[in-house]
Amino acid sequence: MNDTIRWGMLWLVMGGLSACAGEGSSDEDGTETETETALDADTRTVVLEKLGSLPAAPPADPTNRWADDPAAATLGQALFFDARYSENGQISCATCHDPAAGFQDPRANTSEGLAFTGRAAPSVINAAYGSLTPGETVWHFWDGRTDSQWAQVLGPPESGVEMGGTRTRVAYLLHDEYRSEYEAIFGAMPELHDAEGEALYPDEAMPGTDAWDALDAAAQHDINEIYANFGKAIAAYERLIVSRDSRFDQFYEELAAGADDSDVLTEQEKQGLALFVGKANCVACHSGPNFTDWAFYNLAIDQIGDNLPELDDGRMAGVEAVRGDVFNCAGEFSDHPDKSQCAVEQLTSLPLDLGAFKTPSLRSVSQTAPYMHTGTFETLEDVLVHYEVGGGEGAYAGEASPKLIPYGVSEGEREALVAFLKTLDGAPLDPALLGAPAR
């Protein structure tokens, strides 16, 4: 399950409020020091208005009626860790979304399934917390080529460089190994074997193959419906992978209750927060309770590194892909009650989409290195330096966002920003979510 969003990408641009921390001073020997101050009133106002703590539950997904079904989540958890539907029987979702590494791929550069994928697999942490604005669509993958969490699940199993399987193989796994669980959730499953127990359809059948084209429309529909439900079950599990109750949340809740200050964060961390919403203006794109606007920007990230394509069109290609996806919000397998309201119906690509990638959440960002869609930034410090110099040297598709402006910070300010970002680490997940459930 590659390519659904690296959560460590930072958006730092010039402008915004001044940081309440002092500009720094110099000791007699010329060594720069940082002034330690609490957040001023203006900065507290921005923090309260632009950031926040996560709601108790993710927003509803109208395209997936089983999104919050506990039985669906349990089945999805089993499928997340099951490698049997991959071509070699060794690659599962957890291969590139490792629970021990923040549910993303800790390997340097691009992720590797059957081959290298060309992008680094992002974390699925908080992927369910898309827009908190009712009715607003959040696009999935780095390039936004699906419009729901469950549709995102359906890409990697059939990708030749990821799992190399087929939707028909997935359907047979569910039929032969999970039928009772499946039918208790989704209802009766179509029969996939004849009276002698032989498979009715070839294992290699998937769109784009002769085997798929040879199936009649009813068979194709049956397999697609099982495949869609497979995605909806895994999405139900992923909705439980949530980073919350961080030290920042504790600090924010004290401010929201009327406190002028709190000792939950250190002075250095508060200085970093002031920079985040002020001088560095990270909050321009990393805003809201989930620290992201989920929009797409060309951040001038050079496509230089092992296993990267020379250029990557990013969102430009993603727009065309989601419009043609049979599993999109407006399609027959979506559960949306009013498909005329699906954003994909009005979606068009824009010039700035070329080379643009999605802004990830920063929650638990210290646990999800390496960073960016290229996976070429090993540390948060590396990410900050990228923004400080105004991006890469031009080895990327499209034009850099006009918001990407070089800015200056001291080493101490950079350290303060990193210290603040680490306060976004959430409470540990329930250990029961970190592996395949007992059956």
C-alpha cells in the first residue's frame, strides 16, 4: 500500500506573525543565544484559531458504509497483514507501512515491493482525518489519484512494482479463507467455484488483461464488488491508526481553557511553536487539528536519488487517474448517497498541479523518516534546510510554488522548530492494532 502520503513534509514560507521568541542576542564572545519567552497574546490567538486537537472520531466517510464497523475493521486488519494475495506471497500492506516505523516505509529513497516504486510510501497515521469540513473531499496518495481511503487500498495489490497480484486473486482469498467473516459484514458472496470445486475465473484476471476481457459483465461486477469491499474493510482498520493525545494537545487544551501559558512545553518548544505560526509560517499549509490543509504544492524537490524517475508529474497525473477510476466517489461501488455531490465530477487539472504533491499531516512526524515523496530527506533538519534555501535546483517537473520563498533562521531557531515538531508525537497505539488479529 504505497504512496498514500509521507507525513513529514513541511511547508515553510516567509511572512506571518513575528515569532514571540526573541531574535536572539550575542554573548561577549559573539556566540548567538536565544531569548526564552512565553507565547505572547497574538501568537496564542493564532495557535488557538489555526491549530487544534483532533475530534474524538474521524469524520464520516459517506462512500464507505462500513467505515466504522468493528467487524469490518477486524477483517481489514487481518487483510492488512496478509501477504497471500501478492504475486510471491511475501508482500503485505505492512511491508511498506510498517507499524514499527510509524506505519510508513523507513527504508531510504523509494519503497520496494516486487521492484522499486518510484516514490516513498507515506504513513497511514491519521489518514482517516481528512478534511474536518463536512462534504470536503480529501484526495489520497501523494498525487491524489483516489478520492477515498478505501479506493486507495485497491491500487497496490495490482501494481506490478508493489504486490503484483490481481483483484481476482484477492476475491478468491476472501472467498476461500475469509468467507464467513466477509459474509457476516457484507452479505452473501457470489460463488466463485463450480460444483466440482474448480475456480470459475482465471487467477490472473484483472483490467487490462485478456483474461479479464474474456469474463462476462456479471462476473466482472462480482469480482469488482468483492474487491471494493476488500478496500472498505482495510480502510475501516486504518481509521483506527490515529495519533492523538500529544504533548502539544495537552498544551493546546490548557490554552483553550483560558490559560495564558503552560509548562507542558519547554521554552524551546514554545519558541518553535511561535516560529511555526509566525516567522516560518508553517501553519500556512500545516494547519488545523491534523496539521495539514491536504492541498497540493510543487515544493521544488529534486528528483535526485536512487530509484527515482527523472521527473514526476505528481498531481497533474493524479487528476486524470481519479477521474477515470471505476472505484471513485461517483462510481457504482461507492456508497455515497448523492453521487452528484462528488468532487471528482467537477475536478480538472491546473498548471500548478504539475510536479505538485499533497501536504501531509505532521502528527507523529518524528517517527516517520525519511521524508518527502522522494524519501531523500533523512531528518527533520534536512527538511527545514530545504525550505530555508527555497527548494531544489530544478531537477523536478513543473514550476515551484510562488509561496516557496527562501528565509533565514538561526541554528537555534531551527533546533526550536524541530523540538516543537517532536511535541506532536501522539500516545502509543493499542498494541492489539500492531499485528494480525487472532482468528
